[in-house]
Amino acid sequence: MRKRMAALAGMALASAMALTGCSGSANEAGGSEDTFKVAAFTAGYGTPVGKATLDAFVEQGEALGWDVRLYTSEFDYDKINTDVNGAITQGVDAILAGFPDPRQISPLVNAAQDANIPIFSIDGGVEPNEDFVVDVTSNQQQIADLTVGALEKAMGGLQGKNVMVIGHDPHVGIMTRSHLAEELLKAGGANIAGGEIKQVLNPGTSQEEALKFVTDYLQANPEGLDGVWVGWDHAALGAVQAINEAGRTDIPVTGVDAVGIALAEIKKDGPFAATVVQDWPKVLDLVVEDMTAYAESGAKPAENFVETDVTLVDSTNVDDIQPTD
């Protein structure tokens, strides 16, 4: 695995372009024909990690002298496909896909391939995909292993325990780690509360949805829940809220992302037992490094799929961790 080439500064800084579906400054400032032009997109701009990462990419790209235009939506891939197809028609040199669902971007992928425009991806899947010249992501198996291990430790074992799993299958990464966690829990002898993974419909309301999942389950099964595994922190916070409101602070919860409010909950030594840091600054550094090489020489990455390591965060190291949002 390649080592990080440079530290990414200002990960959490919001770009001035943040609030629009399409934004950029180089064209408006009169970029020349020789300027390296990038169409960047994400359908997950409403999530803290998605926003921070794409804003950081725009900031880095503009610092390198690129003309970067950012297209965003609230998980509306019809809009993303339309916007990026328009950018391809107008003329771009490369595309940055931020946290894409490969199942929903075929129209823009086809247009990019027809125009011979490479797509560089951040967290675009869990296996090599020829649609991308490179996809840099987190190791989903490692996430599942670490979080299930933390939950097992907090519950005093898995055998016979009732564990709720909360996921969101439209997000490929969350879907993958949720199902991996489900397999690990079952293999350890745990029962999946409710019989299957609880599916959040909208990440923007994930905290409220998870609150309802856990509240309803505890009302129907007051002594029937031993732990909650959640695929990302904001939904995990809803589970923690439900457990606190029910007075069942003995039920541990794990999340993923290490956002600030999750770290604060872990410091309280309450139900929130652990989360995971995905190294998005490192991921972005690697993608920008590859895109810079392409901009300078036309060289494409030697590998088209790179997984980066993650770090478990619990009460033993939470004070040393910086929030990712």
C-alpha cells in the first residue's frame, strides 16, 4: 500500500462553494484553455464526511491551479448524472467521484468513457471497478472486525446475545460493512434483533430513524437487546439516545466515522462504546497525487483499487483522536 505523501490541511474547512448544486471559481475567474479542468461530484454532500472531503478536494485542486467545478445533490443521482454529463459536453479533463454508488452512475460513466475522460474515485466500492482509473477507500472488513470486536468486548461475549444491526444499503460501503458485521455476529453465536438488518431510508434523518428502531424494539422487548451495531455515527447517536431514554445504559453501541459528537459520547463512558476513524485525509491525498500525475504527464495509476487502514476509537484512546467532521 502506498504511503501518504503529504498531510491534508483544512479537512474540515468548508469551501465558499458549499451550498449550491454546482459551484466553482476557476471558470468565473477566466481559466485558460491550458488549465486542468475537473468535474467533481457527490450525492452525499449532506453528510459531514462527504462535505468535508469534497470541500477539501476543491480547495486542494484550486491550490494546484486546477479549474474545479463541484456538483452535489441529496442522494439524487438523476441530477448528478445530468449535471456531470453537461460538464463532459462542455469539456473536462478528469472527473472526481466522491462517495459514489457505482450502481447509479452508469449514464455519466458511459459518457466519460465515450469522451476518454478518466474517473478518479473516493470510496466508490469494495472491489476493483474498471469504471474508475482508481478508487481509494477504507478497508471494510477491517471496520467490521474492529467494531464487532469492540461490541463483543463491551457485551462480554457474543454467544446468545441479541444485537440490532442498523445499515443503509444504498451506500455501498455501509452496506458491505453492515453485512460483514452481521456475518461476524452470527458466526459468534449472536442473534440479530428483529431477524434482519434495520435499514435507514434517508441518511439525513438517520438519527431519528435509529432512535425509533431502538425505542420501538425496547418497548416490545424490554430485556431483549444486548447491543447495537451501527454503520455510521449519526445513526449510532440515535441508538444511544433511545438507550439513554429507556434507562438501559448497559446496552453498548458502536458506530463508524469518529465525528465530534460521537467522540464526545464515548468520553462520557456511556452506551457509545466505540467508533472507527476512516482516514479520509490520507484517501484524498492519494487520489490527488494520482490526479496530479495524470494532469502533468497523462500517466494513470498503476493500481485501480486501494484500501486504507482504519483505527478503532474507544475510551482508551478517544482523547487522542481528532473529529473527522
